[in-house]
Amino acid sequence: MTNEESATPKVSVLMTCYNAASTIEESVRSVIAQTFSNWELVLVDDLSDDNSMELIEKLGDPRIKIKKLPTRHRRTKALNQGFRLCIGEYIAVLDADDIAHPTRFEKQIRLLDSDPSLVGVGTWYVDVDQNKVELSRTEVDGNPIRIRQRLAYENPIPHSAMMYRRVEAQKCGAYDENFDYAQDYALWLSLIDYGQFSVVPEFLTEMRKLPKSMTFGSDYSIDSVKDGYELVRRAQKLSNLTLGDRLKGMRTIGLYGLLYAWRSLRAGNVVRAIGLIITNFWAIPLAIIELLRKSLKSFNTVK
């Protein structure tokens, strides 16, 4: 590797942190252990009041750049603070409670380098609980056409499993700050205008499902359904969707709309709740069917 190559990292690893002392050191060590070593880690601390940053500073790796925010920004704005500091050709995302397999970056870079039409590459992933007990494994179809079609009704590639082209993301305006929860899905829907997505068909990302994480936190309960509702509606404008994918999108919009109405009602926003119920009244039978399906699945699992 030449001095010029080593001075300019090929990959910027983007990580944000808010009180992640119990997990962040293991996450950062999984970056340090990568077989591909020409990276920088841009770590944005969103006003943590635990010893998260002390743990990372003790590692003493000069490739780690820490930006401590003076006020709480929350997830999307913190990501944009970090994004603006990234200088790598590619940006690999890793949450402060997730783990990257040692060969993850090497294999994602190889695929991106070999195919200029790709703007992003994910991986298969494993969900684990707080004790690292495996909960599930998810294989993602790497066919770019199929990924585009799935975007019509869901986000097929989790944020922590993605590596994307920095310049193209910059053209999109980076992360849309209108979305506090599903900022990754919003970015994928923008990036798809510049190219295609694929995945490395290996389990190279381990994702923790913690009770205090964003996924389950009450702090984001409204944001999660609001973002899903608005983004799936936006996704219906994608080209080359099948009728089946559009129907799945419509079903998802209806279900998100009803859940958004229910959570709005619980939050005291009666006007918004009524408007959402009226708009998505047609989806009530779908919601009932979905609840029955999930109940039956739970019953069969217990049995």
C-alpha cells in the first residue's frame, strides 16, 4: 500500500453512539479486526453520559475519529454530522451495538469495485439478543431487481449491514432529517435513482436486539410508524414494480396508517388519529386478518 493510499481511507465506517458502554467496545473491535485495514471510523457521540467514549479512546487506534456533540441531536442529525466528516470512497454503517464479521468490508468492497452500477451492497445478517443468543437468520435475495421491488413495501437491507458510495449519497443530501427512525430506508429510496443494490450472500453482520434500543424504545414509537407510513407511500413511485409488489405496498401503507392512528390516539393527537383512520379505513379488514394470522402463528409456535 502506498503512502497516498494509506493517507486516504478507502472506507469510512459511520457509527453513532448514545450511552452504549455495554456494547460499543465489542462493536469497534469488530471494525479493528477487519481483514481490510484501509478504513477510518467516524464515531459521533450524541451526548452520552456514560463511559462509552472513554472505552474507545483507550483503544488508541489513530484511525478512529471521535466527534462529541455538545447537545443531543438524536439519530438522523447525528448521522449527518458524521457523514460530513467521512472522506472514504465508500461508507460502511455499523451501529454501536452490532458486530461486523472480519471479512465483511473486504467482500463488500470487492463487489462494489467490480460493478460500477451498484450504489450499495448489504449482507445477510443474524439477530441476537442481549446475551448474544441467536434469535433469527435472514438471507436477502441479492438480485438488484428483486431488491428494488421489495423497496416498494419494506426495507430489505438493514442500516448496519450496508456499505454505500459516499459521493452518490452526498448527491442525495445524505440522511433525510424528516425521518428520525427510518433514515436508512429513506436514503435507499433516494440512492436507487443513482444505481442498484445487491448483497454479499453470507452472514457477515450480527445485530443485537436490546430492550433499550431504538427498535423497541418508546422514544421512537410514533416515529417508527410515521416513517414507515410515509416512506412506503413514497416507494410506490418506483419504476418496474410488479402488480404484486404494489399490492403489498398498499397493504403495508394501510396497516402502518392504522397503527400510526392508534399510537397518535394514545399520544393524545385525536385529530391526526381520526384523519388517519378515515384515510386508511379500507385497511381495517387487512389489519384484522394480519392480527389473526400472527395469533395463529404464535399459537402454533407455543404448541
